[in-house]
Amino acid sequence: MSVPILKQGDYLIASIQSALSDSEVLELRDDLAERVGQFRARGIVVDVTALDVIDSFAARALRTIGSTAKLRGAETVLVGIQPDVAMAMVQFELDLQPLHTALDLEEGLAVLRRTARGGDDDGP
Amino acid sequence: MDHETCVEIESDADMVAARAAGRALAERLGFSRTDGTLIATAISEVARNILVHAGCGEILLHDVHERDRHGIVVVARDCGPGIQSVELALQDGWGSSGGLGLGLPGARRLMDEFTIESVPGDGTTVTMKKWRARDPLERLRREREQREQVWA
């Protein structure tokens, strides 16, 4: 099942609907890299609320989404990391640099708007 | 041992199934949601290891019970080429297949026990355990049952 990517204003919103296999994670990565140009997006929100785990593979793919988008002129915010997933990531010692993170979609969009104005308080 | 599940690992969709099976068994054994996620994440890493290094294998899940604790045991088995140096495979940053080599060391940090047996040419078996303390009431009840059995 591929992840739906919606366009809202200058932003793309990728809302993951269920647990993803490795190939689905890579598909999302490639789709987003392409759509940033296609829609001339300034920012991406990836909603991972429904993701069951973020392991080394998923973390690397998500970081790549952020770095690729940045090279194409867009910022990426990850929203909806569940508390148990966050705990597992800390114990695993995974990190998500250079991604921005926010609690939910609303906060994520606010982060993108702040970043666009030049205030980069939330970013790395 | 009351519960036993085996998930064949042949494609990356099977990894998702193995994670779900691990989480379901952890929940049945009374582990917290967070522990369930730690276990599912570790399963994801060892399942990927099977796919990348051996192509196929299986993940066996079962429970284990001791006086003071309950445990979940995850055994990941493959018949691949084996790991040349288990010590190296457990170091961060080591990896032979284009990964970042974070998988196995990370999985080890998520679990309480972690062992790898590997025979070059004859496959690899990773065994991981996670424990949770047995509830004191649960233990007292069991001890009383045992006493009653002795008197009967």
C-alpha cells in the first residue's frame, strides 16, 4: 500500500496509514523527492503516527527524505512519533538529524511556517 | 512454554508480520506497550538481517517462565553464509551489505539478552530475550498453590 501524499498550499503532507515494509518506505522516499519538484513545495510533513516501529532502516530513509528535500529547497518535519516508538529510538540510539520534528500535523505546519520566515528555532 | 509462533521470512512483507506477531505475544505475556515496541523493533532488525544476508529464514517466538519473571524469546534462524566475526557484527558502524551496521548492535540494546551463534557456511542463529518481573501477587498465588499441592 503506497502512502498518500496531499498538497496543501506550499506544503506536501505524507500521511502514513499503516505499518510499512522496507520497500514501501523506499517508495515513499522516492515519491517525495520527485513531488517536491513537481509541486514546487517549500515544505514536507511526514505523519508517522501509524508507523509501528522506526528501526535503523526507517530512520535512515526518513533522514534521506529530509536531506534530499533540503537539496531541492524544502524543509521536512516529522510529526506523530508515538511515545513508545520514541522510547525505542532512544534506547536504540537512533537519531533523525537533519529532520525537524513536531508533536502533530498542526504543530508541524507551524514549524514550516516559522522556518520559511527565517526563524529556525526548532531545527538542528 | 505455552505460546509458540513461527514466522517464515522470505520477503520484506514477512518482516511486518514478524513484528506484529512479536508485539501480540508480548502483550499476551503482560509486557507494556513500550516493551512491545522495543521487542518489535529488535525483531525488525534481525528479520532484515535474515533477508539481506541469507535470503530466507524464520523467526520463532515463545514464552519462558521463571519464579520471579516472565520472558519472551525471539530466535532468528537462517541457513545463509554465516557471520565471519560475530564480535565485529556487534560493533556499531560495521556492516557488509551497504547498511550502516547499526542493526544488530541496536537490537542488542533493546533486549535484555542477546546471543549470536554462527558457523561460516552453515547459517546464523540470533537468540534474544526480554524479561518482565512477575507481579508479586501473581507469585504469592502460585506459591500458595504449590504449598497446597504438597499438603494434599
